Amino acid sequence: MQVLSNARGLTRILKPQILLNSVPSDHKLIIYSQCQSLHSYSSRSLPSSGNYCFATVRDVMYSRTSKGSFCTASGGESTATEAVKKIYDDIIDSVNVRRTMAPNAWLWSLIENCKTREDIKLLFDALQNLRRFRLSNLRIHDNFNCNLCREVTKACARLGAVDFGKKALWNHNMYGLTPSVASANHLLLYAKHHNDVKLMAEVMKLLERNHIPLQPSTADLVSSICYNSDNWELISKYSRKFLKAGVKLRRHAFDLWMDFAAKRGDTESLWKTEKVRSESMKQQTLVSAFSCAKGLILEGKPLDAAAVIRVLDQTLPETKKSGMVVELQKLVNEWPMAVVKHQNEENRKALAAVLKSGIPAMVNGLPNMGVEAKVNLEDLAIKEEIPC
């Protein structure tokens, strides 16, 4: 009783600045549990002079964060860096102890200094505390601007913490972040570099659920991921989504779609894409023109294919004409095997015959470009058991 009386007196003298009611419920339980433990320990071992040590709310919160973030390093995750811990401490001390808004520079510095996944955990905890302070003390209901969200997701992608990055794409999140397509693009860029089709699909679902408008840059990234993973079903699915959403597609997306369709021998999809492309831009690119030429060869029209290449030769800038020889070499040496492999077994023999006669006829109808039009499908015939 004497210890409890002294403790109450000390509480009245200290007048802690943080009210327990302002702390989230889960923090209250931790504080209550730890204070009970302190009281139990003090009744056994502390002197009755009243020298009782109280843990502040900030200490308990930091203790929980430390246990949750730093102690997991033994489980394979790296610890937080000293610079980030220092900035995080300053932010938490400002909003939870001194009850003043932390300077914006601290938060930007925290983002820039993130080096590990544990740093990202501290970043998101700091964002949650800042948002709570803005709401309860400053009566600011608006989120942070989208530039902050973009840099946060960029840091998440840089460190591979994509699970945190996805949290930033929700319109109603507990961190005060304003999602945007620019933020999503950082995660899509990560997915592209790691050939992560699953992550790409998750990001696209988040964009749809949170009504974030699609942009041409998003179409470029998604098309690249689908193309690199050789996933025709996905690129077809998302091409329809982008077109339905009215996205003004750029040449890169059209090039990937048309090249993919030509590689698969899907002339129907090829001409549909070319129709949409021609409505938005008149000038052909190297890839789109050669894709059209491939489509015409597949339809048994090698002279029309040659005409497409001749028109391209007249309209293409001189600086890009060297690429024509490269594309022509690909058409002769690489494309035949690729397109035959994508066909059903019963169609391969007929297609091989069309290519063996059509490609030399097309090349003969072109100006001398230094490319030998010898289509050799013998290796493919052996590997795929195709009679040529």
C-alpha cells in the first residue's frame, strides 16, 4: 500500500503529457500489462521510499516496435540502420511525447535513408503515428500529397518490400498516403525486373479496386511483363482493359502487342491491333511495320509484305534505317522457328511451306539490303518432328 501511495503521488507530480486514451487499444493493453508487471516487481523488491520507475507511453511503444522489427533479424531479416532509427525516434518523440508536429524534412529524410526492410517497417509506423497526430491534434483530415506516396513506394520497391508498397495503393489506408498510378508504376517496374507476373496482377487489381485511372506508362510496363513472360493470355486480357479504359497508348505498347501476335502467328489479333494503332498514329515504327510484313507473309502475300518494308524505308529517319537490316535478319533467321513452334501440330507442316517460299519472295522484292533470304527449317524439323 505504501508503494502504491507513493506511485500515485509521483504520477500527480510528473503530470505525463500523453493521455492513455490517446493511445491505440493494443498499446493500452501492453502498457497496462507492463505496468502491472512493474507494480508486482516493486512490491517485492523496491524500497518503500517511493523510488518507483514508470515507463512512458513512448518507451513502451518503442519497445514493442523494437521487438517486432529488430529482433526479427535472427529470422533472416536485416536490422534497421542507425540513421533511420534516430530519425524515427525523433518523429515519435515529437508527436507522442512533446505533442508537436514533426518537421516535414524528418519524414523525407527517413524515406531517403531507408536501406533495409526493417527501415521500411519503421517508416510505415512513423507514417501511422503522424497521421494519427494530424487527425487528433491538428484536425487535418487530408492525406499527405501523392508525391510522398510515390517516394514511399519507390523506397519499398528499391528494397523489395513490395508488401508494404501495396498497402500504399489503398485509398483508405492508415498511413495517410494518397495512392496514384505513379506509385503503382514503381511496383510494376519491380515486377518487370524480377519477371513477377503475380505481383503485376496484384497491382492491377489494386488499381481497379481503388479506382486509380490507368495511364500509358502503366500499359508499357504491363505489356513488357506479359511479353517477357511469353504470356499471350495476359497481354490480351490487359490490352482489352487499357483500350476499354480509353488509355492513349504509346508506340512501345503497340510494338509489343503486334510483335507478340506475329510471333504467335495470330493474324486476327495483329490486324486488330494495327487498326487501333493506325487510328492514333500514322507513322509506322520498325517493329510495327515488320510485324505487318510478317502477317502478310503468313497470309501468303509476300509481295505486299515487301511493299510495306519499302514504304518504311522511304519514311524512316536516316538515323534509324540501320535497324531495318537487324529486323530483316530477325525475320529471316529467328521468326520462322518461333512462329512454327506456336502452332498446333497439324498446322505446322503447311505453315513451314508458306514460310519457305514466302520469305525469299519478300526479300527478293526489296532493295539490296545485304541479307541472304535462306530460310532453314531443318533444325526445327528434327527437333519438332516437322516434315519440311
